[in-house]
Amino acid sequence: MAAVSAQSRSTGKARRPARQAAVTTTARLHFGFLDPSGRGKRPFGSFGLSLDRPVTRLTLERAESFEASGPEGERGLRYLRAIAANSGRAGGYRLNIDEAIPPHAGLGSGTQLALAVGSAFAALEGMRLDAQEIAARLGRGGRSGIGIATFAQGGVVLDSGPRQGRLPQLVNRLPFPADWRVLLIFDANASGLAGASEIDAFEQLPDFPEHEAEALYRRIAESAMPALAAQDFATFCYEVGHLQAAMGAYFAPLQGGPYASAKVSEVLNWLRGQGISGLGQSSWGPTGFAFAASEAEGQALLRDLRAEVRHQDLGFELARGRNEGAKIETTAG
């Protein structure tokens, strides 16, 4: 089985059709928009991080008809039919999803699934399609390019927001330090906004003050990213926390407070009381996160939370940053 990264495949030569294609991609955290209303001089613009978990893992092969199995199979099949029709390919395909990022949890499951299906299709058919092209064909990334950039390259990414009909472009990308960890907080009984509800929410929100958007951009570009490059944990955490506070205040009227889940909010407030500043909610949530400077500190946080928090429907996991793109493999025909 031949393997190639999402980034390198997008710039390589077209490949011969394969017998089977397999793709593994991972969740991302969305720290926030720099203009969350999308109506300013630099609409949207987002900041986020690729994680090493949760994972979407799938395989694709030719078949007599269109078939899909596994978690998120129905949604995956829609993407498969769409990319095949858009590419003018006749015939059928069998999609098997072994593992899927939880949907509507704020972890970018839809974009990662779409890009994984599209990349598997392109690899199977020997087509040269990069993540941006697949996203455009499948209607992903209209506001945020974080999922596209992390699929292609991993790391911590800052995008431009959409411009003149184009999908968001990558502005800056840096690796996430190997020693740092991300504590994830899951609420199995809550979900974030998506689809039509998300569109309605953005239409209801007021304009975001231009001076605040400019200030957020400066803080991320001139403080958060340099701190990341210098592995200055405290400053990076402070700046992500500041962005999260701005997002929580802006979106609060639509999600009942700064966070979508009251139980996750309780945990984040407890963590804040322990002196942790780098924390918040990914996208519309409900998944929460908090940074730890090392594996040992992350494990200590996990132990403390499991002892402190009694909500049975909350889950906790310690993740790493992922500094490479999705893994795409093909089996020769």
C-alpha cells in the first residue's frame, strides 16, 4: 500500500487508478473568528489547531452501485455521490467508514469527512485534486478554512476568511509544540449548531465592531503566533483565552451563554479557577478544551477532573497537536 500526505499529493503528478484508497484524518479545534459577523473589511478569518484525535478513517473501492457502511455512512455517501457526479465518473463505489469524528461536536467532522471521501475518490481515480478543490466541489469551508488547512498540513493555522468568491486562504501555519497537550471535554448529550440552524444564527447576529476585529487580528498575528513559534506557553494560552472570551460574549445570545453546554461550562469555570487561561469551546461546541504544558500536567488535570466532576455524560481525553496532514494510501490495481 502506497502512502502519501494530503499536502504532497495535491502537488504531485496524476496517479494511475488504484484498486482501493484509504484516508485517515483527524479532528480540529476552532478557536474563533477574527470577525465573527463576516461583514467587516476582513470577514471571518479564523484560528485553529489540528489534533491527533478523534479520528475519521475510511476506505473506498469500486463497486456495481453506490454503497456506504459504518458511522456517518449516510453523510459520507452524499459526499461520494456528489464528488463522483461533479467529476463525471460513471459506475459505483463502496465506502466503508471504520471510525468517524463525532458529528455536531465542534470538531470539524463534516469538513474532515468530505475531504476524506473526496481525497479517497481522487486517489482511487488517479485525479489531481487538492483539499481546496475538493472543499469547493463539496461546498465546505465557506466561512472557515481551518479544516481545509489542517487536512492538508496539520499544525496551528490562521486563515484569511473568504475573499472575492474564493475559499479562505492560509495566512500562517506553525507546528504545535510536541510537549504541549490539549485536554478535551465532551458532552454526549449536547450538540452545536449546524446546517440551516447555523446559517440562521449568523444572520441574526449583529455586526462585529471593526476596531475589535482589527485588535483580534493583531493579537493573533503579532502575539499568539510569535508566542507559539517561541514555545511561550503562557502567552499563547492567554491570547487564545482572550479570543475565546470575545467569541463567547458575541455568540452568547444564541447558545444561552458563552458555552453551548452548561456541564462543559461548569468544567471550564472550574479549570479557570485553577489558574488555567488557555481554555474554551471549539466552534459551536459543545466540546471544550484546555491546554497543558506537558504530558504530566495533562494527566494531572485528567485525574483532578475525574475526581471533581460527577456528570456521567461528560468525557475527557488528552490529545496532542497533529503537525502533518491527512494520511492517504492506495492499493495498486
